[in-house]
Amino acid sequence: MNGKKVLIIVLLILSITTATVYAATNYSSPADIAAKVTGKPVEKVIKEKLDSNKTYGEIAKDEEKLEDFKNEMRQYKKDIVKDKVKDGIITKEEGDKFLAEIEKHQEFCDGTGPRANEKSGIGFGFGHMMGKGHHGGNNGHRMFRNRDK
């Protein structure tokens, strides 16, 4: 696998943290997870993130709850990937690659993750680039290629 493909997979895995899909864990976002592990209301966690430019992981780390946050986020991401496989949005093989990357990234996760102003532009959203990426010349990975089924 060449470096570009690995980079794309890594960036897709990191972008899962911004997905707002209801997963089997009953969380609707990383903000919900940060609120649960810190014991703070969701609104307070979101406000803290916006006011301080911290990630949800850093907020959890400040409360000495980073490991709890990482474990909950891992399960949240796994549930999203499994749902996308089940719904036919990605193949089982793609899902297995994403799940392996999720596990691999847990080893060096320090809670700082990508901030909104550092995003790669590769995500799970419903943008108008039709899966082709902004400058990627049709080399991007289309997470939602079957969304109109």
C-alpha cells in the first residue's frame, strides 16, 4: 500500500470523530462522550471546547479521564464503521481496514486529535464534491457512494 493510500485511510479514521451518527453506544457525538466521562453537561463541554480551542480529549485529560474517553471513543468509532458496513456504505474489507486503523491509533492517542481548523478536508459529510475530493482528481475515497440507494 503506498503512502498516499495509508494517509487517506488515516485521515478518514481521524475524521470519524466528527461524525454525528447515532451509534450503538447511544452517543450522538464526541461531545456526548466527553460530557459522560467528565460528568459535565454537554453544553458546558461544548462551550469549553469553543472557548479554549481544546479538543474533547484534552478536556477529558484535564479531568484525568483520558483513558475513559479513549475507550468510549474507540467503541463509538467502531460502531460507526460497523453501521456503515451493515448499511452497504463501505465494504467489509474497508471496514476491517478502518477498524485496524482505529486500534493502531489508540496506541499513540494523547487526546489532542485534529482540531476543526486542522482538518484535512477528507470526511464523512455530504459535501458537493461527489466523493472526488476538492483537489484530488478523483483519487479520494467515497464513504457515501451508495447514500442515494
